[in-house]
Amino acid sequence: MRRKSRRPASPLPQRLGVEPVHLRLPLEGPWPTVREHLVERLPAVPAERIDAALRDGEIVGEHGPVAPDEPFRPGAHLWFHRDLPVEVPVPFDLVVLHRDEHLVIVDKPHFLATTPRGRHVTETALSRLRHTLGLPELSPAHRLDRLTAGLAMFIVRPEERGAYQTLFRDRLVRKEYQAIAPYDPELSLPRTVRSHIVKERGVIAAQELDAPPNSESRIELLEPRDGLARYRLLPLSGRTHQLRLHMSGLGLPILGDPVYPVVLTEPAPDDFRRPLQLLATVVEFTDPLTGRERRFESRRTLAAWTDPQGWSEGSGGGSRPRP
């Protein structure tokens, strides 16, 4: 069997915590120059932008900048920084709770994506941390929804990614959440909810199908007040939107949810009012490298509980770290 060749290290550094794009040219093709191949390969990028990047030395190979008339070289490696989208800054702090040689644990605010995806690139936890902490090889151990606040875990060393990511894959991490939702005195709690959840790429809402369960959540009532309640949510699996879907299915949609039970018009990019009242509060596991028991707790509180009037008026600010 032919062994796959390793990708050479990028000659370009990250920009604001974002990796440069890497391309490998085909092993054969009709293009006389690199430029002609790029124009065909990148139809969403105007030819004039490619010409400018080549002229300004922004596209580099293993031996330096690629010239505008450089001949096509089969199998050559190229790197360049893509033009970053214009993003509205998320005006909430990303708080580092713990940092050592293995892990970085953060208390993520609402509206900040965990990793770059779609229109969220630099305004993500991963990009911010790589840039501000000077850790270009930092990687996520798991993903927390952009609308959910609370604990997110990142891995410092590439060679240790597998050990920590396997914990989440094998459900060896105990995760605990809190949510604010309507109170139903007729609903018997605690209870365990199981269903079969599917989430199609490009479709905003997940769906529950009549099939064998692939998701499980325990729902506990912490305290009711004024028609609302604070709940503890314990996901025993990790499907996308699982807790939001299970709470909505019980007739208890989480406050601020723009998707469940009904998909609403997406708010403007700079609308940070009334965020989803869901908070990842606890992460607990046995460290696969040291054998130590690890437990981390969020310092945030949910505004719909601590400042219900401010949250309802759209000035609650989502979740706030406790002093």
C-alpha cells in the first residue's frame, strides 16, 4: 500500500488565530500556469483578486512567493490567507478559567462560536485564544453551540488531541447544564428523555424521528419562580441541539431559543439581546494523561434568573461571570 505523503509545514503564520488556506495542486492537468489553475479552482474568487495576490506575494509555495507567471507544477503545495469576512465583534469577555501544559478551559459567553465556521471566523473562541494566548496549535476537545454560554475545553498539544477527544466520543465526560424555561407544575420531574435526533447540514433545526433512540437527557427541576423555573440538564449523549429539542418536546422551550419549538427570523448580527438561557455549568472527567480527577465549574449566571426584568427588556446581557 502506498503511504500518504505528509503535508509540509505552512510557511505562513496564522492571522488573528486563523490558519492559512492550504492547497495541493493536482498531479496532472492542462493548466500552463499556477494562476490559470487557481482561477478555475476558485470560481468564487474574482480573477482580479487572484492576480493581485500573486503580484503582492500573498500566495506562497514551499520555496517562497509564487510568481504571477509561475508554471503549473504537479503536486505542488500552496498557502494563502483568505479574505476574512466582516464580523460584528461579540461584546462579551471570553474568560480563561484554567490553563496548563495540556488544557485550556474557558467560560464562553453567548453568541461566540467555538470554532471558525461560515461567517464566524475571527469572532470565535478558538481564534481568540490562539491569538491572545500565543497558542497556534490549540484545538477544541468538543464544540459548544454559539448561542450557549459556559464551559468549553481546548487542547494545547496536537499529539494529545486524541486522548481528550476520545473522552467525549466515549461519553466519559460528565456534563451539566442549567436552563431557564417555563414552569409546568403538572409535569413530573426529574425524568429522562430519549429520542432519535437527526441534524442535516444546512438545515437550522434538528428533528426527532420515530426510530431507536440515539440521544438521552436527564431533566431536573431546581426551583420555580413567577411562572419560570431553573432546571439542571444532564446530557448522557451529545447530539446537536439535544437539550434544546428535549426541553421543547416537554413543553418547556428554553427562554431566548430562536429555533425550538418554532424557527424565528434570525436576529441581526449585532442583536445581542435576550440570548438563549442555556449555560454549560460543569465539566468533570478523569484526565487520560495524568489520571487526576478534573472538575471545572462555570462562574456565569443566567440573566433571565438573576435580572429577569433586564433580560425581558433586552438589556440583561446574557450570562455574567460571578465576581
